[in-house]
Amino acid sequence: MKYEWLDKYLLGKRSATKDLQKDWNWVRYHIGGKMFAAVCLGMEDNKPYYITLKLEPQEGALLRSQYEDILPGYYMNKEHWNSIKPEGNVPDELLKDLLDKSYDLVLGGFGKKKQREILGLSCCGTECEKCGFYGDLCQGCNECQGKVFHAPKGKACPIYACSVNKKKLRDCGQCGEVPCDIWRGTKDPRLSDEEFEKNIADRVKNLR
């Protein structure tokens, strides 16, 4: 297979896992327990013969008309799934874009709260389980619907109130204004300005 980067690229996606479906001899990649990509291997030689992924039906149909190496999904729903020849002429950057879209489509099939749980992130990109307050002063942003210990009593954190309650987004990564003034207004007083900027940069990176 000419796309030698594929396995590392897919497992580099947040919360992605893989397994081997022995009956089919497929290496499958999952998010939240649902497959978003697969490398189909030959039963005799274990060589890849298709890379399968999910796309919006119209985009899949258009790409199949443009590239002879993109076919209707092999042993999958042929409206939503597409199979790509691993030795074909689909450009690397295009394949990466299609894999990204497949990941996003499958993740997007879950409810927004479940998506945050799968990704292990709060709406602001914080990894709650790595926070020193998690399990003690705070049960986590997703669990308490943003009513974390540092928010006004009985109210959601301003970031959660804006992103989830008002804009109905999965997280701030789906908003074009991040990091915004609301983020800047929730500075942990224990952090220096330099530490706070790093904290913001880390959270933005988590959301991308």
C-alpha cells in the first residue's frame, strides 16, 4: 500500500481505536465503538485491497465520477460508504481530507454530550480527568452540565452557557470565535499570564 502514513494518521485522531475483524480480515478504525474507516486485507496474502470510509452521498457520488480508484463501498452501504484502491491515484491530501470527513460524520452521529464524552473533553477543550479538581471538587463539566465548582452557584460556567446552552454546539471548536473574550474572562487566578496563554493554546489544540 502506497499510503504508508494511514495507520498513524488514523490513530492520531482523538479517541480513535482499531481492531482486526478476523472473519473479514479487515483492520477497522472506530470512534465511540463505531467504524469510520477500514483497510480490507486479502485472505491469502494479507495485502490491502481497499480502504473504506464514509462520506455524504452526494460527495461520494461526485468523487466516484472523478476518480476511477474510488468505488462504491465494498460490502457496505453503497450510498454512504466508499472504497479506495490502496495502489491507485487518489492524492494523499485528498485521502486525508476524506478520512477526516468520515471520522467527523461517524462522530457526529452521536448526541453532542456523548461526543464530548467520547472525546474526553469539556466544551472548552479541557481534559477533565487530568484536572486536579476532578472527582473531588468537581465531577466534570459534562456530568454537571457546566455547573462546575468555580461557576456562580446554580449556574453554568460562562463558556458552557455560551457554547452548549446558547449556541447548541458540541464544543467551542465549532465556533469561529475561539478563543473569545469569554475565554479570556475565565482566567484561573492561580495562573500567570504566560501560563494562561499556554493553557488556552493547549485547549484550542485539543479542540482541533
